[in-house]
Amino acid sequence: MEHFLHQMFSGIASGAIYASLALALVMVYRSTHHVNFAQGEMAMFSTYIALTLIEAGLGYWWAFALTMLLSFALGMLIERTLVRPASRGTSLSVVIVFIALLAIFHSLASWLFSPTLRHFPSPFPAGPAFNLPFISYHGLGAILVTLGELLLVYLFFRFTRTGLAMRAVAQNPVSSRLVGIPVGRMLALGWGLASVLGAVAGIMIAPVMFLDPNMMAGVLLYGFASALLGGIDSPWGAVAGGFIVGLLDNLIGAYLVGSDLKLSVALLIILGVLMFRPAGLFGQASVTRV
């Protein structure tokens, strides 16, 4: 029973991180209708920035906050300088930009920070939380940080004028422009927010797995599976999908396929959703009359 609870709570902690990354993928998809293949590499690069600030003597949470600001600015800059000009061309142009960003951030991280494995500190105490053997302080802290972040995102989109404007632009940019909403600015803000969500995912998972330029490759796959399972056009469906994928991955990996084949769980989820429910559990299937 103790082993089962350990796997379950570890799955919830991992699921919170997948949910954050899945929400970032959905936000970019709703503005470009493409999956940002570089989302994981952007998160990895932000994590290196946080580690550099911590090693320079900045306190963990100050480094965390400054990294969020830098990630937000980086996301907006990428949308303004690369994605927006490419979106005026064909769909293939945007895909090529995303692939190029993946290669650029991966190469930059290897060049600037070296490709060797590095330890990332956790702000939470070591050991089991409250003497409970099935969850660590870091696992509990990652859950609380990610849930707090998701709550802030919900409140922002639900109760602020800027959040409502961003939702309107995601639903119908043409009508939003007609009623005076600055569509370009809202899209840039969405990219900045997606970059922040990815950065949180990277920083929270880095203490569990050593930091290196390849750190987020598998995590991005889980985030993509979460977004597809919940609905690639449904932000809160993607969040739910993240927790479902985290639980399934840990439980199936522990009791059915073993740790060496855990990544195949995400691939099976992706294939299953694409074959049997392309809109996801909470997404809406689009029907076009011809």
C-alpha cells in the first residue's frame, strides 16, 4: 500500500509539471494552430538562467521571480521578431521557425552552460514531507507551486480585462480586431505567459532530474500527450490531462511495463487520442460544412 501511495503522489507531482507545460503548448497552439516544438528547450534555457542567478548569489525565490520576468520578455520577443513575420507566410514557415528555435536554444545552452549534467537546488527541505514516506517535500512543493500558478492564470483569464481580451483573440482574432482589441499585443502577451509556464515546469522538475540541454525532451513529450488527451484547444482540459498522464505514467510504469518503457506510455496515449478521440477528452470537435 505504501508503494502504491508513493507512486500515486509522485504521479500527481509529475502531473502538475506536465499540466503547466501542456497549458503552455495549448496557449501557443490557440494563437498559431501549431505545436511549439521548442517549448521544452525554451523551458530548459530558462532553467539554466535560474541556476546561473542562484550561483551568482541571488536567493532562490528572487532568482525564480527574475527568471519568470526574463522568460516572459523572451517569449514576447520571439513572437514579435520570428513567429509573427513567419505567420504571414505558409503554415510550413511557422513549423520551420519552431524547429529552428529548438535547435538554437539547444545549441546555445550547450555553448553557454556546457552540456555536462548539473545539479539544480530545491528550495524545499530534503526527505519525506511531514514524515510521510510516500511523498517528499519537493514533490509536495512542486504540486503547490504549480497549482498556485495555475490558479493565478485562471484568475487572470477570468477576472481581468487583459485576460478576457486574450481569450477573445484566441477565439476570434478578426472580430476582436473589429471591436478595438490590439490583437498583436495580446498574442505577444500570450507567448510571454506560455514561456513563463514552461519555465516553471523546467525549474520544478530540474531538482528531480539533473539539468542538461536534453532535460526537457521527454518532459515535452509528456506535456504534448497531456495537451492532446485533455484537448489541444482546451486550456483547462490540458491541465486535467497533465494530472491524468502523470498518474497513468507512474502507475503503469511501476506495475506493468517497468521504468525502462515508461516513455512508451506517453506515445501510446498520443496514438490512442489521435486514433479514437482527436479532439481530446475536453476539447470540441470542429465541424466544417462543405
